[in-house]
Amino acid sequence: MRKTLIKAALAFSVAFPAAALADIKIGATISETGPASFLGDPEAKTLKMLVDQLNASGGIKGEKIKLFLYDDGGDPNKARTFATRLIEDDGVVAIIGGTTTGTSMSVIPVAEEAKVPFISLAGAIEIIDPVRPNTFKTPHTDKMACEKIFDDMKKRGFTKIAMISGTDGFGASMRTQCLAVAPTYGITVVAEETYGPRDADMTPQLTNIRGKSDVQALLNPGFGQGPAIVTRNYAQLGITLPFYQSHGVASNSFIELAGAKAAEGIRLPGTALLVGDLLPENDAQRPVVMAYKTAYEKAFNTPVSTFGGYAHDAFAILVDALKRAGSTKPAAIRDAIEKTSGLVGTTGTVTMSAKDHLGLDLGSFRMLEIRNGGWALVK
Amino acid sequence: MKLSAKHSTLLLLALIIALAPIFFPSAYYFRIGSVVFVNAVAVVGIVILTGYAGQISLGHAGFSGIGGYACALAPVHLGLHPALAAVLGAVVSGVMAYLVGRPILRLKGYYLAVASLGFGILVSMVLANETAITGGPDGIKVADLGLRTLLADAGVPLTNAQFWYAFSGICLLIGSWLALNLHDSPTGRALRALHGSEIAARTVGVDVARAKVTAFVISAVYASVAGSLIALQNRMITPDVAGYMHSIEMVTMAVLGGAGSVLGAILGATILTLLPQALTVFQQYEQIMLGLVMMLVMIFMREGLLPSLTALVRGRGE
């Protein structure tokens, strides 16, 4: 009673509607606003939609899910505060989130100390390597994207490539990973350029690359507007090298920004979500992807994005684990998440183990090509 | 014996810090408290620069960045203890502030605002782009301060949140004590004199340029210590700490609470740290709310919240 009174008295604490006792509380800290909002916004929408869907269909074994969702604005310091709030004040049994690598890395110590399972939605490999007992993630690592691209290059017989990378977190991290795995695919990076995330023209860097006669293909690790500008400059300069983009721009808005004509023929590794209706009828991911796509587009009237798909998979993994755990104790949920096996999500089929807290393999990436302003699957 | 204003301020602050935990419903409030204190340390520095000396800096987050990254890098590359790394960060920040401030503060007007703005942006760009050293935009890990383990060995086991609440609370008390001492010292009087009128201050023999540089250096050290505290507490740091918005936030906190008073600045830091937590329901509108609060304060309470409210209460009392 005293606690409640004090809470009400402190004008700053937020009163939540009293939850029914049997609710399962799950938490999320997402960058809905701020520089990473194009990632965080679809993630937050997806989580809210899925929780409503699940509760409308009766919840998990009759228990409703209650979602505590906070917007950290992409600030790691705020993310840490919200993670503390979720665990200490809201009493959640698991946390989804950390839209960016920075926010995820700052949630990890809090979740690990409290032994609450945490499923990150960020790309970098540091999140799950080395494996921490309570930390999981759903997106492919940038290393896997590099491998998928190099695999395709190898098949087409390219061994000497040029790279032009963004210096933002995503671009910088993927650049490092690509340079590290290139030799294992027999690929040499013969020319390398970088650009700032807010640069408006990459013609000089591309001209340098064009000047090298032995380059056989071009790779652009980066996300946001940078790759779109690179693509436009690439077309303006009349460069004809086969062009690879990263999974960071696997969305329709990239084609719009770059222009369908300039983007024609670009290849990039993407998830099944982007090409749901192109998947063969017998593809295991097709029903999952189509169900999510239809529901999301109906609810929000905007196209689905890969990033919302990461949140979809995180929630699916958590719900699957809750069903199997037979308890709502964080430790039991953690164990159940680690035993996730053959779970079909939008990003791929997830099979985790004590050594692998991601559970995806290269097969879950699809090599896509932009044709006539749309996507096509590369066989 | 009647307590001086300085001592009663410190006593009040110490009481609030010590007694607030009684009312904390959960450990989360310790975390919030420690973030409030860390922000307050930086804002007390702004009070010295803006409130005492009347100078405006739009790049103080740059010094927080230096302080934070010193704690991340010095233990790895120089083998320093994290606590010494924080001291090193403060020294580097002070020297940088001197180098930036020395030529700029000879000029009158708002040159410092522009120069510090540029400085802050430069620091955050270096932190984000020198990936090989700083780990880039995804941030870098910070070593453990080790004090909590020492306390636990000495028979005082504290949770992480409790420890940082106490530690940053003590840092804030020390910072406030120093700032209040400065207020009534010859340097403090010189600063306030030049705030009133640079010409008048010069006429009575104040070395205006030197006094301004002193204020800038001191406030840079405060910002640096705040950066170190947040880095050590979070055990990781990203270039966001040096971001432009963070600089603006510090100035806003000081101006909201009352840039001229240490207690007011702490109040400003408290409100602007708690507000986003309280308004999570309106999270999309956070920026609008901040802008609105700021405008209202500027229009109706130009001195800032605390001085205006105190004046109001005193006015009624008399």
C-alpha cells in the first residue's frame, strides 16, 4: 500500500493499468525514434501487432502476454536505463530489443546480471560471439552476408573486387568482416574506398575504382541513404561492373531512392520476407512470411521490412520457448530458447544450441537481384 | 549557529541523496538516480561557465566524450587503473579546453559558442570514425572500476545500481561543494563580475580573458568526469555521449533549473532526466514536450525554475 501511494505521489512515475495476475510480462526497448527509427519503427509496430494477435487468440495456454515497450531513441545510455526498468520495476521475464548494436551491447550487462533472457535485433556478431548465457539474436550477422555475397561472386568467377564502404556502424562492421573472410573464398580486394554516412556525392571514390583495370565486381557495405547515392553515381559514371549491395538496403525504399534504372541488375543477400510471393509453393518459409506480410500490411498500410521481420522472429522464438518451458521463470525460458529447433521465421529456420545463440545458416539468405524496379530470386 | 547558504545547500543535497532510497519501490530507481547525478555533475560545470561567467558552450559533450573514452582506452593501451584513466581524461579535457578557449575567449561575444560547437562535433566525428582505436559507432567496452568488489570484500555488498547511486551521488556532492566554494572565492567573484559587465570587470582589474578561460577549463573537467562516470557505470561507451544533442541537453538542463544556482541546475538535470521516463506513453512527442517546457520557462521564468520559484515564495512571505 505504501509503495503504491509513493508511486502515485511521485509525479514522475508512470501508472500502468493494473495487470491481471496471470499475465506473462515481456519487455522491449526499441529505437522507435532517433537516427535508427527506420529500423525501430517497424520493429515496434510488429511487436504490438503480434502481441494483440496472440492475446486475441487466447494467449499462451490461456495466459495473456503483456508487453512493456519503451523507446530508447537509439541512445545506449537510455537503453540501459530502460532495461533496468523492465527487469527491476516492471518485472518482465524476457527482453526483446536493442535495435542497434550500441543499444544491444548496453542492455547485455543488465540482462546477464539479472539472468533474464535477452533477444537482440541488431546485426553485429559481437552480440553472440562470444556466446553469453542469456543473450540471443535474430538477424543474420554481417559476416554471413559477406559469405553469401562472396559465394555468389565465386560462382560467377570473380576473384578481384573493389569495395566502397560507409563509415557508419553497419558499414564499418561489415567492411571488417568482409575483408576478414574474403581470402577463404579466394577473393582479393584490389581497391578500397569509404564515404561518410551523410556524404552527398561519391563520384570521386567511384572514379578511383573505375580507374583500376583489373576490378571484376563492386561491393558496397552500408545502409541508409549512402548506398542509394553510390548506386546513382555508379549509373551516372556509366560503370558496368557487376554491383553487389548488402542486406542493409534490402527494402523497396532503396530501389525508390536509387531509381529503378540505376539499380537494375544489382544483387544483394536478403531474407525471404522481401520476396514472399516469389517463393515456390513448397518453400517452408512461404506460409510464415506471407501470414506476417499480409497481417502487417493490412494493419499499418505500409510494406513490411526486413527489420520488422527480425522482431517477428524474436517474438516467435520467445513464444515458442514459453510454450515449451512450462514455467514463466526467466531461467526456464532461457533454457527453452537455447533448445529452439527448426523454428521457421521470416529470416530463416532457427536451430539454436549452447554454442550458437543465432541459429541461422547461410541457406536462409536468398540472393536477390533487382529487375525492373522489383525483386527477383537468383537461382 | 546559523548555517551559511552554502552549507545548508550541501546539507539539503546530502539529505536528499541519502534519504531518497527509502522511498524507492524498486532497484530501477537507483539506476535513474545515478543517471540524474551524473547529468547533474556535468550541469554543475555548465553553471560555472554559463551561470557564473556568462559564457555559452555548445560542445561540452565533447569533453564528456574525452572523459568516457579515456576510461575505455587508457586501461587497455596504457595499463592505467580505470580511476586514474578518469583523472587522465579530466586532464586531457582541461588542456583541450585551454587550447580551444585561450585564443577564442580573448574575443567578446558568442565566439565561444561557435568554437565549442565545432569542437564538440569534431570530437564525436573522431570517436565515430577512428574505428581502429575507438571501436567506431558501435562503441567500446570499459573496464570495471573494481571498487564494488573491494566494498563487497570489506563487508559492504551493494548491487550494481546501489553502488553507482551512492558513488555518483558522492561525486555530485563533491562537485557541488567545489562549485559553491568557487562562487565566493576571488575567482568566482571575478567571473560573476565579468558576467555583469566585461568593461566594468576590466576596470576593477579583472583579467577577463584569463577568468573566462579558467571557467571554461573547470567546466570542461566537470563534463569529462561526468563522461567517465557514465562510461564506468555502463561498462561501455559509444560516440553518442559526445553527440551534439547531448551538449544541447546539458545547456537546456542548466537553463531550465536556473543557470545561476547549483541547486537549480541539479533540479533542471533531475527534471529533464526523469521527464522522458515519465512520458514513455508520449514517447513520440518527447522533443515537443522539451521544447514546450523550455519556451514556457523562458517566457515566464527567465532566471530558471528554482530562482524564480524561490523569488515567488520569498515575495509572498515578506
